[in-house]
Amino acid sequence: MRTDESKCEYQTMSLFGDGPAPEPESAPVKTMRLVEIFFDGGCLGNPGQKYGSFQVKLADREILRRSRADFGFGTNNEAEFNALKLALDEAVGWFQAQAIDLKSLSLCVATDSTIVRNRLVVKNVVFKKYPSSRRMFVLADECLGIMNRFGKYAVVWQGRENNVKRFGH
């Protein structure tokens, strides 16, 4: 299922508001190739053994896929961020190996987790003193640091059924 790019509201940010300034309105319009990342994380027990899967597409063609990577012990929400971080790391490595400049790419990250979406678009900024909350904020900021390297990016929420069809979990 292709992400409807018209639903993507592109923005560049970090949890700490230190993202780059927007381009001036007079800048020429750039044609960017679309990169889509689909991912899902889970846990056997919560907390429990974390796992995750991802798929990366470039211009609607699959370039990377990983099924059921193990992430150690933690929570479901941490597993979601672990799966996204792994997808981003491997995608960046692939683009670098192909000599593709990340700034020439438009990234759309699709998630079925409202917590992940809200953390990545900085709607959920309450920092609780629980270790799992701290770990998720660190993972979210690491993901945002990578996402900010792309020309633009968006985070969209998609229903759970999309990931069940795509990854089987």
C-alpha cells in the first residue's frame, strides 16, 4: 500500500527545536524522490523480548526489508523506535553506498503507533522520570537527527492492519 503523499505534512524539527531554518520562499522548487519507511515493533510480554520489522521503498520500489530483528528486553514502544532507527540507519547506509545525497530525497515515515508519531512531531513532550520514557526520548531524538538529514520528511499514522498485512505481526 503506497502512502498518499498528499497526506504528508513535511516538517523539519527535533525534540529540542534546533532544526535548520526553512528555505526562503524564493528558493527554486526541487523535484525530490520519495523514500517511504514502513516499520513495526513489538514485544513478547510488555516489557519483554523486543522485535521489529521494516520495509524501505524508493520511488515505490522496495530497496530494503528486514523481518523480525531482535532488540533485547524492553517495552513495545521502545521496539517501535528500535525498528524505525534500524530502518533509518540501513537506509542511510544504502543511499551513501549508491552516492545518493539525502537532501535530494523526501522521506515519509508511516507508523501505526500514535506515541511514536506524537513524539516525532513533538506533540508529546512530557518527559517522565521513568527509565522507559527516557529511553524512548533518546531513541526519538536519534531518529529525528537522521530524518533531519533528508531534504524534507513527514510522519504519518496508518492503521494497524497495514502493518499486519506487510509484516505479519
